[in-house]
Amino acid sequence: MFESPKKRIEAALKRFAAETREETPEFAKFANLVMEFVRRPGGRLRPALCLVSGQAFGCGDGEALERLAVGLELLHAMALVHDDLIDRAEIRRDGPALHRVLTSKVKNEGSGRDLALLAGDWLLLRALSTIIEAGFDSETRKRIERLVLSKAEDAVRGAVREIELTGVSPELYSRADVIDMYRLKTAEYSFVCPLVAGALAGQASSKAVSVLTRIGVKLGTAYQMRDDLDELRSSQNEDVALRRPTILLWHAWHSMSTENRSCVKDYMAMPKPDPEACERVVDILSSSSAPEAVRREIKELCVSAMELFETTDLPENLRLAVAGIIERLTASQNLGV
């Protein structure tokens, strides 16, 4: 689906990484380590969506569009670095998390985490400068800048909300709370932002942008739900281990027995959940009607997203790209990060 755009992004990231060698020798070592992390194989979903959308709407400046897509990938890399610090994750994209890489270089865990925080800050600055200097005309650049900053802030708001609800019994929040959190932390940032950024680069109409925004919210919400299902089947299941609020947990809570509710409440209240209790909650979720309920929600969101293509004259190749995403969301394939 995105093989050609992904190849373009990989080549552009290689060129960007080469630019870090022009840094002062003292900083280049740090920058090269960070860029090695960025260039690890990944889904490249966000920059690919940006390229596909921009090309679909006829963006005439391929180099500027490519730089915009690279900027979005650098922004995402920043988010991954900071997420791994928050979650104390050890692994990212089949390798050690960046804070673990940097810790191995300085032989001090605290300093490694500090350096990872700074690495995320550096990636944010490089992302923004890459987008600002992409080469679009002044008005297009301003519209794209406003979009990216707005969606990046949405992601922060969503992450804050997730932390606030982590460890909270699902009886104390609503389905709407979870869906709005998904919209902010995933849909607006990972789908609306790249789709609309590419459309703005191609001078899409305000109507097209409005419809793309609605499509992106639906796809992004379905994507996060799909991720929840994939996590439930994983061996570690970080969502349960970290006691995150998920749509799976919400659905399960409203269909489980009193005994299982008591088990979940006790687990949420533990100062430090033990592996046995975590496994018990995973079993409760897996054996409940929640996975099937979430699969139905994913299907409904995807059908609704495709129906929106009928409301306006969106490019056919963009519709085909979205159809490819939907095929993977409703199957057993993971789109990757």
C-alpha cells in the first residue's frame, strides 16, 4: 500500500542523517545515535499518509512535500522517545529504547534518561525547522505550521488524559472519555495531521480538508482500538501491566461478573501490581465479550470513513489508500508505528 512512499521516506531520512555529520564533532556523536534510532525500520505511517495525500491533491513541489513528510516522522520519533521514558519501556522497534542506548554509552542510567529527554527535544526542534523550511509559499507554510502545532498539542492533551485515567477503575470514567482520549492522542496527531498537511500542500479545498479531518478521526480511533486488540494478544500486554484506560477494559467492565469487577478494582488499587494479578486481568478481558465488541466498533468506524468519500470529490488514489488501511485494520495485520 505504502511501499513507494516508504522508500522515499527512507531515502530522505538517510539524507537527513548525513546532515548530522556536519554538526560539531562533540555533538555529532550524540546526533548520530539519535538518527540511528530514527532510521530503524518502522511503519512510516504518518509521512506516508502525508505523501499520498499531497500527491493525490496535486502538490507540485515534490521536494517540499518530502521534507514535510520527514518533519512529521521526526516529530513522531520525538513522541516515541518521550513515551518510552514515561512508560520506562525497554524495547522500541525491535531494539533497545533510545534511553537504554544512551545509558549504555554513559554507563549511568540517570544520565542516559536525561540525554534521551534532550534527544526528544532536539528531534522536536529539527522536526519544526524541517517543516518551516520545507519550501512552501508563505500562506501554505503558515497553514501547515498551525495544523502541526495544533495536532501536536492535541497529542499532549491526550497523553495527559491517559495518565490521569491510568489506574482508575473503569466505573469512574465513560466510554466518551476513552474515545475522546483516543481522538486526541492518536487520531488527530497520527491521521488527521498527515492527511490534512498533505492536502494543504496540494491546495485542497476547505470542504476536502473538512471531510479528510472527519475521515482521519474515524481511522485514527479505529487504529487505536486495533492496537488495543493486538496488545491483548501480546505476551507482555503493557496496557494491562501499566493499568491504562482502554476501550477493551471499558467494554469488559460493563459485561463482567461482580467477582471479576472486584478483581479488576483490586488490581487497579494495587500500589505495585504483581505479574499474577496482571495475568488474571488479561484472562478476564480475553474471555469477555469485549474483544468482539471492539471489533464491531472498528468495523463501524471504517465503514463510516469510507462512506464519507461519497460526500465530496476526493481523489480516487487517496480513497484506495484509505481502503488499504481499512483492510488491515479489520484484518489481523498491524500497521506499525
